[in-house]
Amino acid sequence: MAWSKVEKMCLSARPLRDDTEAYTNPLPLRNSIVTDHPNPTFRHAQSEADVLACFDVMRQLRPHLQSPHELLERVTMQGAQGYRLLAAWEDGKPVALAGYRRIDNLVHGRFIYVDDLITDAAQRSRSYGERLLAELRELARAEHCQRLVLDTALSNAYAQRFYFRCGLLASGLHFSMDLQ
């Protein structure tokens, strides 16, 4: 099977070696993207200051968040459920985020569920999303997961196209019901 450039990029990321180590990802940038910035550093937002710094980017995906402190409260609460926030950092600022957790269930076995995946609107088309997915895939493999799972809105055709390019396949529909 021949792999596309994007698939090769998504499959070849170097994993984080532990929770605190940051490194520069050596993946080559696609020809079609701006290459005027050095490679980002990928590391988890672990301190309060790190999480607070992620607010402006996360709010682009989750506009209901009212303040950096609300994000911190939610990340802290979700952290008790295994939630982690991985970020691509450029010049000390987060430019893309992936919130995820490792879960075990009867449907997927052990897997990584991606709650949040967002690149700052001003930083799009620089492969940050693809590279974050590649990092998550390597983290999942290190945890002996069988799958990486995420949901996206049926109306979000751009995200669906992006996920297909990165090798994710649609495998079901997610149903929900408001209880209030």
C-alpha cells in the first residue's frame, strides 16, 4: 500500500518519552504550508500557568468557556478522570491543543479518546493538527491502546476531510440528548 505525504507524516512522529520531557518534533513540513517558524515543541500543559496560557486557543473550539480560570477548573476536574492537555508550543505560547484521555470500555477495549483538537486560526495549515494526532497515536501505542477515537459534528465537513487525510475512518454515529 502506498502512503500519501500526509499519511507518512501522521505515521512518523516521534513520541514523547515521558510526561515532562519536551522536544522538537523533526517532521518535515508540507510544501503547501508556511515554513517561516521553527518546529514546535510538544509538551503537556501541566502547570496552572500552562493551562491558563491555553485559554485563547481552546476558546476557539469551546466558545462557551468564559475565562482562563474556568478552563483551569474544568481541566483540573477532568484531570481526575484522566484528561490530559497536549500542546504544540511556539515561542513559549501554545498554538495547537489536543485534550485527550485513555479509556477502557467494551466497545473499543483500551483506547485514547480525543476530547479537543484545535489549532489557533492564525496558525492553521502548518501541520500542527496532523502532528498532534501523530503524537497522540504514539502515546496510545505506548499505553497499548487498540484505537484512537474522536467525535466531530456531522456538519463539520472540513474536520471530517482532515481526519480522513490523517487516516481516521468514520465508524459510527454519536448520539446525545440534552437533559436540561
